[in-house]
Amino acid sequence: MSARQKFNSTNNEAYNWISHNHYSTAIAISKSSEKPIIIYFHSSSCSGCNYIKDTIFSDEEVLNIIFDNFVPVWVEVESEKPDPVISGLVGSHIFIMSPVIQFTNADDDIIHKVGSAPLHTRLSVGYTRVHHDTNDKPTKQDVIEHLYISLAKFQISKGFSDKGLNLLNNTQFQVNNNEANYWKKIIHKSESNKNIQIQSASPVPLLTRSLFEFSQNLIKVQDDHLMIDWRGQPATGSWAHYSDCLREVVFGIYQALMDIAIAAEKNTQTEKSSLQTKRLLQDWHESYRHLQGIALGLEPSILEAQHFHSLLSLGKQRTIRNNLTHCVMSEFWAHAPAIRLCLDEIRSNKDKSQSTPINIIKEYGRPPQNYGDIEELYQLWEDNHWALLNEFSSIKDIELDEKLSWWEDNPITIRFRLARMAWHPQDHAAVLQTICQRLDRPRSETEHLSFRLLCALGRAEGALMFCEVADIKSMADALSEKIRIRNKELIDYYL
């Protein structure tokens, strides 16, 4: 057995891997050798991790690729007491359901992750242990293909797209062909912006669809066209005096959405026992549309831009797509199951064994990957988001203060978890804005206006969740038709 295949039986650390205690050495070697870093986060209590250690990372071919092309770092994530070095690495790389095999550059920017590897979730302050979400067992071929994809993305990040493309073209992909082809498209810039067409379970699906279509066409209009004379039909009523330019037409739609929201809020049919739940769900939904508005119109090259060469507030950088994928996944695969389990326990009046993330994945499927058609990601998000809103609308206010420990050390209330559903998208909206600034991608004025339209849509939809008044639904249908007409005028006269 070669030295590369030998493992220390005491701490499960490969002899030739650099320990997490010497991570600064790995950074220095990466800079001098111009090789990316492969970081493996190992937990001895994770069967999937042990499989990787004993099978994948004991294979001569795999090790030759790793040691010839990467700087290998081995991180033991479990410890008897908090270790600042482990905490720093885990806190920077492992979020909700992050694969244990990851790749970085010398600036410690995350380049790639092996999605088929076991997934970990950060758990406690100090990171003395990690919650094991899955015990996945990737094949040797799968890991080898990810090694070459990461090498290609490393070259792309340095501006050597031709080298990255050669790596992708010269590798025989059997498992990850779709992902390899996606990055080829990114290199060729054949992935372009397109309007996101989503089918929505919104209380007013026609309004939701027409508003999305209008907003996505609005952002294509040049800012200096906002104040030229409006060439479409003038508005009626008071707005007849305020529709002489596109900017005012936009705010006419904005105000109409707010009028619907106010009317719906006045006619809510929520039971008094669920008023607090109603407000929490509305806040959550408004934040959901807020985040989508921030991301609206960003081109694939910006969605996938990876390397800022600096430490961001949420740890090592994640792309905008990574942030969006994380929000989709955390909403449905992480936070919602904790609420559901707590409700099951209190409503059945008996304790139940804690549902594991492994079972959640078995029941609902795996979280989305960090590549591919952005429209598919939005549609998955829309479907799951409305499913959860409908499911949790049954929560009574008296149930909000019930507690359950999920991956936390201490029990957490349902109220806190629902509130987190609202502030978590706001958190990532701030990150997306920061990323755009760092990438020197200023948002146009029409993009800012479209963002405000989506925020108003979120307010209206949130109010309509609890309103069954036919006249108000008719208002929404009438507005959707007006927006459809405005959208046609926008296309005819401005695009």
C-alpha cells in the first residue's frame, strides 16, 4: 500500500493530507503552486464520511489526481471542546446541508462542492460536532468527475476560460455530464437572460404571472426612457393626470397593488385565534418576494460569479446562485420540517421520534443543485413556498410558543421559526446587494422600480391569503388584465 493510501488509525487523518491545524500552510502552498485546495470535512460518526475515507480516498487513481493537482486539507470536525481553528473552517464552509468535499483557491474563495458527497449542517457555537444530514456514498467515477469540474472552474476563476474548457472537453463524463455542459455554456456565454415563467399557487395567479412578466420587461428599458412621453393608453380616474411617462405608469401599478392589499387586509377572514400566525406568514411571504426582486434580471455571468477574494459577512463567499439555492433549500428542507415535527407532537399529545433529514430527503427529494436553469429553481421555490404557507396557515396563535429542539441544543419556539422564515430572506437580500456592488454590477433604475413592484405584489398576495371576498379577487383579476395590456404597450413602444 502506498503512503498516500495509508491512514492514521488514531485520528483517521491521511499521512499526506495537510491537517486543519496547518491550514495557513495549505494557503501558502496553494499560492506558490497555483493549485486549488481540496478540503475534506470528516466526522468519525458519519458512515458516509467513513465510506469516503476507506473507499474513495484510499483509491490510487483518485489520490494521484488529488496530489498531482490539488493541495489536500483534512478537517476533523468533531472535538471534545471548541477548537477555534475547526470553528473557523466549519463556520466558513459548512452552512445548511453543505457537502463535506469542497474546493477553494488561495484566497479561500469557494470554487466548487461535490453535491453527491455526505451533507453536514453546522450545529453548535464552537462547532464541537456537526449534524449529519445525509450519509451519501458517491462513486469513484463521480468524485473523479467533480475533481475535473473543480479544476476547470478554478481555471475559469483565474480568467483562463480556454484551459477550463479544455479540461471539460477532455474529460469523459458519465455521472455529471449535465453539470459539465452547463459550465461549457457559461464559458461560451450561451446562457443568456430570459424571462422567468412560473406557474404560481398564489391566491391570484393571473396577477402574479402578469406582474412578473411586466417587471422582467421593464428592466430591459433604458433608464433615460422613463421620463419620455407615454405612448400607450392613459390611465383613468385620478391616475389620468399621472400617466404621462413610464415612471408614473409603473407607480400606477404599484398603487393598484397596494389598494388591493389594503382592501384585503380590511376584509380578512382569519379567526382571532390565528391573527399572529397570519402576520408571521405575511411577513415571510413579503420577504420572499423581496429577495426575488433583488435578484430579478441578473445575468448568468453575475449569478455564477464566484471570486471576491475577501471574507464576506456570511463566511467565505457564495455566488448569488448559491445564496438563492440555499434559501430554497433551507426554507423547505431545513426550517419547515422542524415546525412540522413540533406541530405533530403537540397535536397528537405524544412524543414522536425526531424526524431525520435523511427521511425528509427520502420523502420530498434532494435539495436543488448549484447549477442549471434558473427558471427551474424559481419554479421549485414557488411550488414549495406556497405549499408551506398553506400548510402552516392552520397554526393557532396558542401553538406559537410551543418548543422543539431540532439541530439546536435548546428548544426553539414555532414563533421564532416562523419569524426566521421572514428575516432569513432579508439577510440574503442584503448579501446579494453587497455581491452586486463587489462585482461592479450597479442596478439600473428600472431594476429598482421592478423590485418595488415585486415588493407590492408580496404585500397584496400576503393579504389575499386570508381574504375570500369575491369583489377583491375581481379587483385583482381586473388589475392583471390592465398589467397585461401595459406589458404589451411596453414591448411595442419601448423594446
